[in-house]
Amino acid sequence: MLKLGIIGTGSISHHFVEAAHTSGKFQLVAVYSRKLETAEQFASRYSNVQLFDQMDTFLMNSFDVVYIASPNSLHYSQAKSTLLAGKHVILEKPAVTQPHELQDLVQTAKDNHCFIFEAARNYHEDAFATIKSFLADKQVLGADFNFAKYSSKMPELLAGNTPNVFSDRFAGGALMDLGIYPIYATIRLFGKPTHATYQAQKLDNSIDLNGDGILSYPEFQVRIKTGKNITSNLPCEIYTTDGTLILNSIEHIKSAIFTDHQGNDVHLPIHQAPHTMTEEVAAFANMIKQPNQVLYQSWIDDATHVHDLLYTMRQDSGIRFEAEK
Ligand SMILES: NC(=O)c1ccc[n+]([C@@H]2O[C@H](COP(=O)([O-])OP(=O)(O)OC[C@H]3O[C@@H](n4cnc5c(N)ncnc54)[C@H](OP(=O)(O)O)[C@@H]3O)[C@@H](O)[C@H]2O)c1
């Protein structure tokens, strides 16, 4: 059983602990919060959890791995301190706000005999292996991947406040928050594109509310739509010379149906996991318990491509975080 610590006491951390406990591979043992009362409130659903409001003391505790789900711009420094303390890190997406930060964390993890994982949950879905294998003998002509959901933080934004997820200080925005999922899916299925663009509707602080991206390959393009002030109900499609593969979604995929040019359907054997985080939780636990350096390096390489793309796309549409201004 891996002993788990948590940084960040938002609802996603409960979601992660639920998946971690259900896997039978993790046990929550410690929570860090800026306020002890918040840590106490968070831990009240679980038993035998130690509470901390000082990061240094928290990191001296004896646990194996820390899940970090704080606002984006805090990820790098919190992950760095955690790795330096010799703990594995599961870092919520987007792991970093600058590509060089990821390289530094990867090196710090290596120097301290730890792993660093980005919790981009769709990347670890088995569905992508099934889809990739189905596409292996087909010629891809393009794809449309959408992930746009009206945010529960929109009323706060419309009332004149700036929630963290729309803040330049905390490196928010639609691309960083939701656009990362179609980008991960694209990298997982097609590898690194040669070129990327992104055009967005933005707030005065330059943070994007929604946008459209194009990831270009020599033979085709993947179009991406993301947003937090809109909801897209479009399915996702992959076009091939033989027909079109329709996915109900680009994350927590439930169905993948290929329709050929004669109208015949093939239903791919997709088994949706019971929980959105089931597959990543299992992947991280397995890697810690039985390290596979080749597989780990492929995760790091893909994460590197994703963060290079996020940076390029932000530059293209003029999204600037506070630390960059
Ligand atoms: N995988 C997914 O499905 C999923 C879903 C939602 C979010 N996320 C990711 O999870 C991360 C957190 O998102 P969220 O919406 O939960 O963020 P959030 O509500 O803004 O903050 C999460 C936690 O971070 C701490 N925090 C908040 N503001 C802070 C500040 N100014 N300084 C220091 N700590 C602060 C708070 O914990 P304390 O009060 O205890 O210190 C808070 O509960 C983001 O990276 C996001 O992209 C992932």
C-alpha cells in the first residue's frame, strides 16, 4: 500500500482520494492546507490522517507519494519541494506553466530517485490503445476533438471577480484547463505535430474563455475546440480514407463507432472505467511498484510535447500569465 499525502483541498482532491482508495493501492495518511481547519474538514471523510498547515513539516512526514491539486502556477514550486523531500509526485494537469519547468522537475525527480506524473487523466485511458490499434492500418485524413464545458465559476466571473481558473496570476484559462485533454489525446494517437496555432476569445487579463486550435501534421490536421464560457455537445471524429471514427468524448470515453463509406458500423470494444481517475491511479501505482523506465520515458516525452504545444499556442493567441508580464 502506498502512503499518500495531499496538497490542495478542493473537490478534485476528494475525487482523487476516492479513486486511489478504491484501487486498493493507496492510503491517504496526510493533508496539507494553508489552514488547519480546512485540512481537518477535508480529512473528516477519512480515518487516521495527519493534518499540516506548514509545508516543510508536511514534507518531513513518512509517506511515499503526494498528489498536488493547487492552482496551476503553484504546481512547479510545490512539486519541486516535494521531489527534493524524496516523495513521488502526482501533479494535476497542467503540470507546469512553462516547458522548462517540466524538464527541471523531471531532472529533480531523477536525482531524488522519484517519479513525477502529470494527472492528465484521459492520457491513461485504455480506450486510446484500442483506438490507436484500430487506426494502425488506416490512413488518417484529419480529426476534430472538442472539450468545452460551461464552468461553475462563470457566475463568479460575471459578478466581476476573478476565480483562480480565470486568473493570469494562477495561469488559468480554457486551453490550460480543458484544452490540454484534446491535446493529450492528439499526442497519444498521432504523436507530435509539426505546427500549432490557437485563436481565442479572451478576458482583459489575456486569459482565454474559449478558443480553436489547429495541430498540423504533414498529411492532416487535428482541430481542437475548448472553452469554459461555452459548452460543446459535439462528438469527436477521426476521418480516414475508409470512413469516420466517432468518439462520444475525448475523455472518459464510452463509445467509439467506425462508419465506413457504405454505412456499415463497427463498434470498438471500449470499456469505460467506473471512475474518471481509475486508469491513471492504477498506472501511477504500477509504475511506482514495478518501474518501467521505457514506459515512464514515453510519458515524459508526451508530456514534454504537450507543454511545448500549450506554450506555442498561448504565444500564438497572446495569452500571458502574470509571471510573464
Ligand atoms: N483532473 C481533473 O479532472 C481536474 C478537475 C478539476 C481541477 N483539476 C486541476 O486541479 C488543480 C486545482 O484546481 P481547483 O479548481 O481545485 O483549484 P482551486 O479551487 O483554485 O484551488 C485548489 C486548492 O488549492 C489551494 N489554494 C487555492 N488558492 C490558493 C492560493 N491562492 N494559494 C495557495 N493555495 C491555494 C486550496 O487548498 P487549501 O485552502 O487547503 O490550501 C484549494 O482548495 C488545477 O491544476 C486544475 O487544473 C483537475
